[in-house]
Amino acid sequence: MKLKITLSSNRPISLPLHHNRALQGFIYANLGLFASFFHDFGIPVSGRLLKPLTFSRLFGRSRIDRERKRALFKPPVYFYFSSLFEEVLSTYATILLKKPFLKLGRNLVQVEKIEVIEEKVSGNEAVVKTLSPIVVRKTVEGKSLYLNPGQEEFYRLLAKNLAKKSRLYAGREVSPEEIKVEPAPGAFFKKAVVYYKGYPYEAYKGKFLIRAPKEAIETALLTGLGERNSQGFGMVILE
């Protein structure tokens, strides 16, 4: 399940060109008791702390103010938010709807509507498309090396990452060998360089075919593909 959140304002919404952090702040500021847990901690999985939530980029009509290095959105705008835990989604929606005004960056906005997007996975195969670009990296001699959809290792690491996340949802060990991620038929990919806290991340938009246990596909839909999901990377939706 995803939430599609539509925001309105009586003036253009001005955000940095790279506004993942602004959207993340908007989410965490309205998560109630869950905010500090997801911001400061997470759930330990395979020796790492997992933050099982993700969100999309901001959608809407926009133009670029290159002199000020800002993106100017004409309201309404919308984005998607999802989490492994339905209680997180219900808490977030309740808090948003109770507030007459909210701050997105420096902008005062109002919630116009919140829609629940149900995604039904009927088997062990699904085509998904990105709502925010996917980051895949490996460490070589202490340095991060970005991978792209033209490399076989890109898909192997996607499967390995998804297997770790799926443990929380499936309640069992999910092997990377049970998961196969590949380009969807006719897919093409677009590279995006997204800055978060001043650091550039190489990421890719496109469509992917996932062959995996149903629980693993559902995990991908709830928590995203690849890494840095809680920073607004790797959100996917059923095609």
C-alpha cells in the first residue's frame, strides 16, 4: 500500500533543485513517535540498520530558476510515500489531515487529498517502474563505485539487497538466488545525478521485471529497490 499525497498552496512552491532532503524533512516532521526511530535508529537486519520506508520525487508542473538554483512548482503537486508498516502510513495520514497548514521547505502548504494506492501482486513476477531513481553501489578499495543497468552486477546487487529487506516482510530467510531482477521488455534507462546533503548520487530511472517470491515483490513495492530508500531513492510502483 502506498499513499499519494496531493499538496496545494496559494503561491508557487519554491524548492532546491535537488529536494529529496526537503521532502524527507516534510515526512519526518509529521511521523509522530515514529520520526525519531526512523531518523536516529532503524531495524537491525544482517548487521545493518534498515529504515523500511521510501518516497517518490515531487510531481507537478515546474520550471527551473537557474539564477537562484531553485525549482518552482505550480500547485497542486503530489508525491508517494510507503512503508513496510501500515501503522506508519496511518499515523502519517492522520497527522497530515489534522494540520491546517504544513511547511515544505520554506513553503506553507495544505493537504488537498490523500489517496490510498493498493497494489495487488498475484504471482511471482511483476513489472515495476521507478517513481524515484535507483542507486546501486559497491565498495572497491574503500571507495564507492556506482553501477548502471548495463552491468550484470547491477541486478545481482539489487537482488541481494532485496533479499535482506524481504526477511522483515516474509518472516523467513529469502535467498538472493530466489530473486531475479532484469530490464523489463522494451525498457530504457535514464541516468540522474541527485544531490543529497551536498553529496552526488548516481541513480537510474526505468522499468524492471522482478521474478521472485510474492513477499519479495511486495517488499520492493513497500520499501524500494536498491539503497538509500529512506532518502527518497528507489521507489517503484506496479506498471
